[in-house]
Amino acid sequence: MAAAKPGHGLVDKAVIDVGSNSVRLVVFRTRETFFQPVFNEKVLAGLGRGVEQGGVLNPQGVEMALAALHRYKRILKARGVGNVLAVATAAVRQAGDGPAFIEKVRRRTGLDIEVISGSTEARLSALGVIAGTPDARGVVGDLGGSSLELVPVARGRVRKGVSLPLGPLAMRAGEGMDRAVLGARIDAALDGAAKQFSKADGGSFYAVGGAWRSLALVNMALRGHPLRVLHNYTISRDEAFALVHLVQAQRPDSLGNVPGLSSRRAPLLPYAALLLERILQRQFFENVTISAYGLREGLLYDQLDSRARAVHPVLAGVKALAQQNWSSPRFGAQAQRWIEPVRGVLGAPFGGKRSALLAAAACRLADIGARLHPDHRAEIAFDLVLYAPFAGLSHAERAALALCIFHRYAGTQKRPRAGLLDQLLGAEEKRWALGLGMSLRCAAAVSGRTARLLKRTRVRIEDGTLLLEARDDTRELLTARAQKRLQGMAAALGLAVQDAKAGQGVG
């Protein structure tokens, strides 16, 4: 029996990434620029261990990789996933027996694995960052087991990048490493790439890879950061220098106590810190931004046509999440048009374009609680949005969007996770979330959460007073419940309110 398809226009695609340290399978549920991992498994085969010195793949790692790939092929068949992208990176392309390994994989598993060049790996990693952060500007640094890819990005475009042999396996980093020697080797490699990046100063350093993410976990623990979402977590330049100095001074066993940090990663953190320090010393970046998107997402993004690429990942993400829960598919788009007359009163705490994007996202999430338990709907919807696999959002924007949806369902009830919200949002952002949430709450009450009925009403502001009007033939929409929601909307927006009424010309 064939595996069920996800539906709602969502398609499952798989990426197999044969890296220098790990062999990983990720199954993504996708639509346009929405890439949600629904299955993720890796085996730490260590294929690249010894390649730099002996020129061949680690024999034990080869057997572990073959066993993992055979298992992955069975999993994909059982899940009914036919769209598979399989690539191998630094270790396999550098090893003399790399071609023989790829042929052995093909014979034993039927998988065709493409060995990609360093420049292709760099380009795909940068495309992955752009897929998750379309306005990325700076340099992408993807740190794998054997290599470091450095790629300048700006305005959604990828410039020519380089692949340097600075991964921890290639550098034989770990406990007892000689930092002076490794520092000199890092400097020599970066010197060779200096001209390429001399015009890329400014912007962010987009850190991709498990070692960088582990550094971010340490920083989160130090700051007491309330939201354990690594994607788009930002560390200021000064904070980054303080972090790398601290990590280099720690023993691996003490680093292993950081919540969420793998004990396997801890011994490599001092090297990751040393490498980041050398990069930041050499070039000015405003901050370090962690990107959970990289090579695998870049492979998926590279397949998209221009229309699909043009969809902002925030909108692609909220649409995909909402479609699995909502009861009226077109309600969100109509709600966006309905609230347009009050956008000026709502304000733009995240800037004009970003606030408009967030408002559009909130409208598309306005029916996300349709299938949730009514007694807990507001809190569940809040957590769903707060921790959803959305790309393209800062932590503050993510919190504001979640708070908006909470108010859409709970009105002015006490906010959840008050400490988290107070750390991430100021008063202006909270007012924005309340005003938009109460507006969506009113729209839902008026229309029965349907686009057709919402279209027959409108709100407008006249002399500081909020008015709700409906066509004469839909007078019955203006109920006492709708009037009560209108009063709540007006209060949140700081407006007076007039009784809802029927009238001609509404549309």
C-alpha cells in the first residue's frame, strides 16, 4: 500500500547529505519556499577522518555510511518519497577512493549520489541562507567536518565563494589541540581568500553548521535568552568576541553542561570559537546570525522556479501551517483587505515593510485554531506560532506574531509566557499585536470566518471613531456579538466606537 501524500498542495522531498562527519537523511514537507523537516536522521560515520593525512576515506566510516544509506533507501520507500536529492561533499570529493565509494553505494542501494564541487557546495549553502532570509547581506560561513565555505550574499544574490579546508576533521581539532599552530593555519587559509571578500564588509556573518549552532546555545545560556529557536538568533559583534574568548578558556566537560548541547560537539567548540574569532578579527560584521538553513535547503531552493522563489518564506510558512488547520481557506486573504483602513492606526513597530509582512502573515493565521480544543485554543495557537518552523522571522517578530494570534482568540485575557514576551518585545510591539489581534477577532465574529461574508462588510475611521458597516442585504451580520468585538477592537486601537450599521455601497 502506497504511503499517503500530505495534501494541501504540500509535497514531501528528501535530501541525503553525505558529509565528512555525518551521513544524514532529511524528509522535508515543502511548498514554494516552505521547507519543514518531518523526518531527520543522521549517522556519525566520520568518513572524513584521516582523509587529509592518508588521502582515503575512513574504512570504518565507509561501512557505517553504507549501512545508513541502505536504511535510508528503505525508509524513503516505506514513506512513499520519490523525489530524492543526494549529494556528497568535501571528504568524498577529496579522497582518492571517493569515486569507488560512490559506485559501491549505487550498486548496494541504488542511490545515485552526486559529488559536488567546493564552489557548488558554497553556492548551495548560500542559497539556503537566502531561502530562509531573503534580505540577507554579508557573508555566509558554512562549517562542515572537513571544509568551511565562505560566500558573500546581498539583495537575494550569491557572489562567488570559496571552500577552504578548515573543518575540524581536516584540522585535527579537539582536545589538546595547539591553538597557536591552528590559528596560523587558519590565518594562512583566510589570507588566500582575502581579496574575494574585501568588498563584503558590513552586514552579518551568517553562521551555518552544527558547531556554530552549538556556540549559539552557549550564548543563549549566558544571556538567559527565553526562546530556544536557533534560526535567526543574532549575536552582536561585541558579544561574539566575548563568547569566543569564554569558550576557548573552558574545558569540554564544562561546556557539555550547556542545555541542548551534544556531548559530541563540546570538544570541537574551542576550535569553532577560534575560527570565528579569526574571521571576525579579519573582517567587520555588525553581528553573527545563526542560520538553520544551509546546503540541504539550498538544494531544494535551487529546484524552484522564479515564481515559487518570489514567495516570501514567512508567507509560505504561515500558509502551509494554516492550511492544515483552518476551516475557510480564503478568510485570511480577505481579512488582510478588511483591516487595511486601520493599518495606519496600528503603527509599524518593525518598520513599514516588515510590519506589513507580519500583518499579512497574521491574517493568514487568523483561523489556525479552527480544529483546536476551544478551552485551550488561544494558548495552543500561541505556542504553535511561537515555535513553528518559520524562516525569515527575527525572534521579536516571531513573538509578536504569536501574541497577535493569542489576542485574536483570547481577547484581552492575561498574556502567556509574560517573561519571554517582556524580554523580546517592547510596549509598542505589544500594542501592535493587541490591535491587530483584536481586529482579526472582530473580523471573525462578523463573518463566521468566511471570506464571502467578510467582503460584505467594512470598517473605516471617521473623526477618530471606528465604524463597522454592512450592506443592507446582510444586516443580520451586525449582531450584538459583532458590536462587542468592535468595541474591543476600537479600545485596542485607541479609537471611539459607533454602533455597527447597515448601509449602501459597502463592499
